Amino acid sequence: MLSMTGYGRGEYKKDGIELCAEIKTVNNRYLDINVKAPKIFAACEDSVRATVRAKLTRGHADIYVSLNDKREKVRELYLDEGTAKAYAAAAEKIRKLFPQAVNDFSVTSVLRYPDVIKTDDQSSADEQCSRALIAALEIALDKLNAMRKTEGEKLKEDMLSRMGIIEKLVAGIEERAPLVVQGYKEKLEVKIKKILEGAEVDEARLLTEAALFADKSNIDEELTRLHSHICQFREICAQELVGRKLDFLVQEFNREANTICSKSNDLEITRLGLALKNEIEKVREQVQNVE
């Protein structure tokens, strides 16, 4: 079992490239990936997402990438001839307008003017940087999954312990249920005798009323399904990617608990039913963090 919450960090330091990839995840219904990296890695985003999808199926993932490229590079300079000519033409006009001014127009001064000289600034990551990114990201993902597995085992332990409590509550309801009809029959008999001032009660009519009450408040099917759900929950917990299955199953737990409470005409069963719903809610909260 894996938790959806975790953190991983991976580094790549080789041949002058120092790259760090960090990934932080929190719970989310679907897989949502957010990448924050230097602009040169814009073309690598699809590869990053594919690498993450190979190791995550659910959750919100924030990925942070930093790069320090210390490699020596030969940079080329490009002359924008049109811009240089425009500056020269402007200088000539100024010379004619102000003949008395000192003409200090020179090659060195032109080189300093904006946009005359341009460099080949790298706009996208080269193959070596791209490989470094994926390598660091895979290390980060492995560390993330190790943390998520540790957290997932804790979640599993907690949910299974609560499943034991749920099983005891269901057993308590199961033990109490048969007594409810008998108690109702006795109360009804006392009430009728009081109304009839001690006259003989029609036993057949009393049994009919008790049978109708028993049919109306019968929770045998709900209890049977709860026992089945408990077994399924334990079986599913032995698997790895179980979040969606457990989420659906907890909804079924809630459905049965709500039906038991709505059918209950007994204070003790109502108390046990509310305790059951409380434990189911605690399990549901934990399931929201499971991948």
C-alpha cells in the first residue's frame, strides 16, 4: 500500500552539470503534475510527465528543477549589420548638424551600442542536460516512493486496527438484534393490557404485530454485507494500488451503517450504529491518502 503524500530529491553532478530535481506529492483524486523548471527544459516537459506517470497513478505532484551548468562553452558573436549601419547613418547626420562637435564615432563605440552584437544564448537543453534531468528525476521518484511506502504501511496498520473495532461493533449489533423483537412484543403486551385495563390480550394479534415489527426492523442483510465488506477490506489491503477500491468499499460500509441506524428501534443498536459510523468515517479519512 502506498500513501499519496511524500517527498523525494535527486541530484546529478557530472561533467560540469549540477542538476537537482525535487518532487512533493499530496493526495488528489487523479494524477495532477505541476512542473517548475528553467526555460531551457520546456521541450522536456512531456518526458518529465511520462517519467512521473510511470511511477505514480494518483495524487498532486509538484516538481522543482534547478540547474547549474559549469561546462565551458564556445560562444559566437553575431553582428547585426542593419543596426550598425543605422547607428553610423545617425552619427553622420549629427556630424552635419553640429560641425563644431568632436566626432568620436569609432568601431569600439559601435560595439557598445544596443543590439549591434548578439550572442547565441542557449534556448533549449542539449542532450546531456536532458539526460541529467531524467536521471535526477528518477532518483527523486525512487526516494519519494520509498517514503510513500513507509507512510502507506502506517496507514494500512491504522485502518486494519479500526476494521477490528468495526467488526466488534457489528458483532454487538448482531447479538442485540434478536432481543429487539422480543422486547417490543413484551412492551406492546404491557401497553395493551394497560389500555384494556387488565383484559385478556389476543395472542395471535400480538404475534402478528410483533412479526410485522420484526420484518420492518430486520437488519440481517445489512449485517451480512458488513461482514463481507470487512473481509474484502482486509483482502484489498494486501495489494499495492488500492485507493479507488477502498474508497468505493467505504461508501458501501456507510450505506449499510446508515440503513441499520434508520431501521433501528432500539437505543442500544442506535448507540452501536453511531459508533460504527464514527469508525467508518475515520477509515474514510485515511483512505483519502491512499494511492
